[in-house]
Amino acid sequence: MSHLRIRKTTKKDKKGKIKNRYQMIINTYKNGRRFYKAETFDSEPEAKAWERKMLRGIDEGSITKESLKRRRLSDAIEKYTSLVLPHKPRNAKNVIHHLNWWNKQIGRLALSDVTAPMVAECRDRLLSEPSKNGGQRTNTTVIRYLASLSIVLEYCMKEWHWITHNAVRSIRKPPLGKSKTRFFTLEEIDIIQGLAAKSDSPHLPGIILIALHTGMRKGEILSLQWSHIDLKNKEILLSRSKNGEPRDIPMTGPVYDFLSKLSLAAHNSEDLLFSSPFNSRKSIDIRSAWERILRQGNIAGATFHTIRHTTCSLLASLGIPSILIARIVGHKDSRTTDIYTHAFKQPQHEAIKKLGSTLPPSHS
């Protein structure tokens, strides 16, 4: 026995324009159990398509009474962060930051009320409001916020059957402009290393040295324990990096010399190489010291991650294949590394000049 009902309502939007809304109500029974669900749509065809999908899901057993319970977005975020995210180490810290923002903004809403217009309004808020650092978020950052919400809604739809539609899919994403990747020049590297040697942060010179010679991410360096250091084979062993896969990073001579000297101090295998002076179990915070160096050296438009870009570019300029660079620096896809092959144009120009001088002159 099934009772279906569609109810048409009208409301004014922000511009005062009358807009029709269609609420579809499903009240049906299967095997003596009642299934009740209501959803509102912008058009009658959408409402009827949803009704067909829901009834089909109830008949097939993919939609259950449990999945029809009224749940809030905060419930979905909590389930995702506790059950799914621990198995997705890549960028987990940023995803949690994004989801905390969504939870604060609309976490109280029922999942059925997380509509495309609601998400679009939040998108515009992300673009207009200042971030916690006081600056304005870039379009790329906003897209990442939307992606974090979208993956939660995908789990709600495909895995848990809590909803039938992902609202993020229905909105426009901010356009991505062509950004120019920043690299340090050799002169800037020399300035940075000189200022780091004079810094009040004792670990900063070594951290910068490792970053320059390995292309490791800042988080990977600050998380290094002595169990990761293999001086015998001159390797740094990461059991799990940002992309979720282990990798072994060869040491250059300067890195080996630095770590050998550092290892002379007494330590346990689980000790951090660069621990905080206030808590040996936490890594040191170098942000202030690093930003001070950039100011003192009049180096603009750069972050610590610029070191990683620079290392990749230097490796590319030496003719190292992209697939090998990807293995060293931990790019899961070697195509990510290809963006660095154009970074140092001067060697390419010199090579073309040499080719030109080798070929016989034109007779035209």
C-alpha cells in the first residue's frame, strides 16, 4: 500500500520574484514496515524523478527505515571524520579544518535542507569573508572547501543512503585562473640560508637544508623521528607520506653530514629530530622565524612550500626524468612533476643557442 502526495507552494526569493516549490511526500509500506520521506524541489519533474528513485530503492532494499531517519549535516561530518577520514591521510588536517567551517555554518541543518542554493550562499560567504589569517581566500581554496563537503555528501548518498542528491554538484565552482608557480633563485637561496644561520631558531638552518636537498614537505620534516634516519644507507625513510604511500629519500652529502653531527646527541628512536623547546613530544614551530627571514631578505610572494617547488625545478633542470623526481619528492602522479620542467628556461635557451651554432647557416 502506498500513499504519494505532491504539494505545490510558492514563495518569494530575495529579489521579490515568485518561485514555485514542489514537495513530494512518500508514505509507503513494505513487509509491514512504514517508509516515510518528504523532499522539496524546484520543479515537478524533479520531484517525480526523486519519487521513482526512492520507491525503487525501497523495493530493492538499498533504502531502509534506518537510512530515512532525519539526520543533520553535523551527524554526517562526525561519522565521516571518525570512520572514513582516518583511512585517508592525505590532506586530512585541511579537510578537518574545512569540515569544521561547514559544521559551524550549516551543521545544524537536516541533510535534506542542505540544498544547492544554501551551498551557493556559503560559497559566496567563503569568497567574501576574511580567512583566519586576515587575508581573502583564493578561488582554489574555496574549491577545496566545497570538495571537502562534497565527499561527505557522496558518502551520505552512495554508502549510507541518507540522501539521494549531492547539492555541491549542482552549483558553479569559482573559476581557476592560471597561476604562476613561485621559485627561489639561487641568490635568494643564499640569502635565506645566510639569515637562517643567524636566526634565534636553532633548528631552522637544518630544516631548510633538508627541504632544499630532498624536496620534503615541511610537515614531513617536522615529523621526522630518529627511527626514520638510516645513516648506514644514507636514506630518510618515510613510512607514510601525504599521499599515503611510503618512500625512501636519498641523502645528499650536506644532509648526511648534518644528520650525522646531529645524531651524536643522545636520543631514542622515537624522539623527534626537531622538537619544541617547550614540549619534546611536539615538533618545533618555525613559522615566525621563517616569515622573519623573508621580511629581512625582502623576499616576497613565497612560502616554505616554495622550497619544494624550487628543488623539483632544479632536479628538472638537471635532466632528471619526471617519474624519478616524482618518486623522490612523493608525487603520486608524475604528471604533477611535469609543471616544473619549464621552470628554468635559461638552460633551454642556452641549449638552443648551441644547436644553432652547430648547424650550418641558412642559404636563404
